[in-house]
Amino acid sequence: MRTKTDFEPLLVAFLCHWCAYTGADFAGSAGIKYPASVRIVRVMCTGRVDPLFVLKAFREGADGVLVSGCHPGDCHYVDGNIKAMRREPLLAAMLEQLGIERERFQLVWVSASEGEKFARVVTEMTDTLRELGPLNLKGGEQLG
């Protein structure tokens, strides 16, 4: 079990191929610093992020999960991000019922040109996770 004293949060980020992933790439190529502990999973659209993916990330050791994609109205698949937006409150409520703090899960819109925003969101979320400490699930094998 990890303790708060030697803790570097693991953040899993599901990023839309068209916008958020490109924004993260832009941040990297522009030399904008963000925590190295983020693990990026590229998905074609936030609408394709099944809630089970989020549960699996937590079950397998993530301290936080970020889902990020195109701004509403800019989805390359018309309404995928709207589907993600509709799922978000339900998924957040389910996570809270499982004992996972609300701050450990976020849905954020980042465009391809918003590398600074991506870096800021990841940094702020990592700082929040560091304050919360490690996610120690009881019965975590029951997630997903």
C-alpha cells in the first residue's frame, strides 16, 4: 500500500484523438511542462469512453482519471462529446458510491490549440490528487 509521504499520483487521461490528444502533443512540442505521471490513452472520441474504462483504470491503480476532448459543437463525430457530457454526472455519482472522491474524476474540453490549458488541467488535477493521497480501494477487485 502506498503512503502519502512517498506518493506521486498516477493520472490516467483518456484523450480524444482530434483535440485533446493533439493539445497534449502541442504542449509537449512547445516545451510546456506538465507532470510525467500522467498516462495518456488516445481514443477516437470521448463518446467512446465506456464507463467501464474509467472503473478499470481505478481498479488497476489510477489515483485519478481525466476524460478530455473536443469542445461541445466541435466534435468530429457530431455529438460524441455530448454523449460523454451526459454520462459524466452518472459516472461521477457511481464513483462516489464506490468510495472514490469526486475530485478524482474530471471531464474537460481541450482543443488542439490549447496545449497550455491541457498542461494546466493535468497539473491542477495532479496537485489535487497529491492532497487527497493515494486511492486505496477496499474491495477494488469488484470495480468493473
